[in-house]
Amino acid sequence: MMRLAFVLIMGLAVGVLAEDWCQWRGPAFNGTSQETGLPDALGEEQQQWVIELPGPGEATPVICDGVIYLSGYDEPNKTLFAMQVAAESGEVLWSKTVASFDALPRRNVIASPSPVADKEGAVFMFSNGIIVRFSKAGKEVWRRDLVAEYGPLSVDWSYSSTPLLVEGTLYIAVVRKDTPPKGMTYSGPMESYVLGLEADSGEVVFKVDRPTEAQKDFQDSYSTPVPAKVGGKTQILVRGGNYITAHDPVTGEELWRSKYMDLDQKWGRMANTPVVVDNIIYSGFPSGTRFFAQDLEEMAQGKGEKSWVYDELNCDVSSPVLWDGFLYVLQEKKQKLVCIDPETGSEQWVGPLGRGDTFYASPTAADGKLYIINRKGLASVVAADSSEFNVLSTRDFNEKPSDSTITIANGRVFVRTAGHLYCFRK
């Protein structure tokens, strides 16, 4: 395998500016940006503005056409909100109450999925199955309720997958248990499914079942769909229930599936989202036990052999990033960052990120730097250098939970903590 180059999949992101960050994993769907001239530190000297938010949320802010979209929840008022902020000034342009809720889920929040945006507006999804599109001007365009339509999103730690937007279609994966949550009565079908919606209208393009023989916790998936080129054609990859499945982007038809574990186990939900570069998928095992690489062409042909397996405790909730030919993966429970050679799976270095707390947010890479934040709000800027571990700066925002991934657009770095949204520039 030749040394992997950093490759943008910009051909899949029609209408999205390269300098924008319109969905959770960014313009290349892999946590990277080609922005340059970014700050080496996130201190007061680099801080352009900060605003107080109506409430927390794990949802990552997205930036498109000069504005920021983000969602969250107001716990005292038991409401969900969607808002738009001017990227240049931090001015709140509008804030909308989307729905109410009764109680927060255990060990998660009700605003985990991130918005996805285009030049016309943004789509917001919440962990209770509510999906709503607002125009850029703040007018509600359409709304759907997945729970009312297709039954409860039955996963132990609350639904967290973010919709994927590719060429006007929203791809939503609901990989769930085949029984309703404890205490809920529901007699309808409980199959997992992949749903395609027209982003403009909210109309259903397709809904296909996604069966699995997985049991209990192993049925759950919080992973977001990703696009990939396999055999020269775009496919949508969905992971969970012990399988990676590939789907036709127009019909949703399942084209192939590959089992990523042969273990007969019942506890191993899938949380992190894989990275696909140069026809190779890089992914953590369920519950962050190991990390692996596999050739998509071979998977499509039914070959289960992995290119390599990194046999150490690794990313569970957070997702990996590949920058300048090397992988960077958070060892969340050890609170360390590991650099891995993507050709061989060999460890280049392991660096400590502080013992304050674990990581739910994923690392972001741009301009030769990695931006990382832990649950307590300790942010680190690390040099994306395969030869050595080098922390360029740290800042303790001291706000928990800070579970939102740091995003980049237009020469700025955006950090969402439990109570604030910050903008930094060099």
C-alpha cells in the first residue's frame, strides 16, 4: 500500500464551499480542513468573540455561508433550541424553540446529533427523533418525527447519530434494539433502518430495513454514515450491529455487508465514526477495544481480512482523523493521543493529554495542527507531526460537559463548551 496522501472528497459535497464546515465531520467528511493561518493557541489573545448559550448540547456547531448553526437544550424550561449566529461578530441572528422534552436520557443529552447546513439553511435533528429544517432567514420549512413515524429510537445511551448530507439527500441511520426501551409500550416493528430524505422538502426518498443477528448492547450504534467511493461509485457506509453495510445513494439498497467482529458477544455498542481515505476504512472496534484498517474493495467482494489491527485500548466515542499521511486517534480512557502509520498500523508515538477527564469530542486537523477538547473543557492544540508529540498550547475552559467537536472555517476556530461558543483567529 502506497503512502496515503491527504485526500478531500470534495466531489461529493456539491455546493459546499471548501472554507466552510457544513456538517459534523467537515468538508471532507473526515474531521479535516484545508484552512491555513490558524492559531497555535486558544487564549484570550486569539479570542475574537464569545457568547453565552441558552443551554448545553453535544451537537457540534456547523458553519456555512457566513453563519453558524447549533442546537442544544434548555434544561430549566425543558425545551430544545436551534439557533443561528453570525460567524464574523458572534451576533445571535435567531434562536428558535423546536420542541419540549420531559427528561434527559441517562449518560447522554437530548441534543447529540449535529446540524447539517447548506446555503439555503440547516437541518436540526435531536435525540428524541425530531428533525426540522429552518431557512437561512429562520423560517421553519419542514418537520418530521421519526419516533411517531417509525417507532422509538431504542438505544441504551440515547440516539446520537448525525444526518449525512450528500448531493441534496439526507442519510439517516437508525441502528437500534429490536425491543422498545424499558418502561415503554410499543407494538409496531422495531427493525433497524436507513432513511433517505430530500433535504429541501423533507420527503422520503427511501427507507430500507437493515437486519442484524446482533444481540443486546451490540445492536446499538451511535455512528454517523459516511460516503465512500467503492469500485468508482459513491456508496453510503453505515456501521453498527456488528456490520458495515454499503448502500446505494439513490435507492438505499444494501449493496454489500462486512462483519467487523467474529466474536459471540452481547456488549459492544458502536459509537465512533470511521474515516475513509484512498479506499481504506479506518475504524475503532466496539467499545474502543482495538483499532483496524480494511480495504473497501475487498470488503465489497466478501473478503473479511483486515489490513492491520492495532491491539490497544483506543477511541470509543471520539472518531479518528488522518492528516498528512498519518492517523491520530484518542485513547480516551488513558487520556492520550496516539499517532499511527496507516500503512502498517505501527505506533509512531503516544502522548499524554492530561488526566482531567475522558474525551467524547473528536480531534480536528488543519494547518498542521490538531484541536482537541476533553469533557471538562481542557483544550489542547497539538502539532500534527508524526516524528514527535508536541503540545503547542492548552487552555482550560473549565466547563463540563464540553463534548462538542472543535470546528474550523474561514480562518477561524470555533469551540463550544457547556455554556459558551468561542471564536478564535490568528
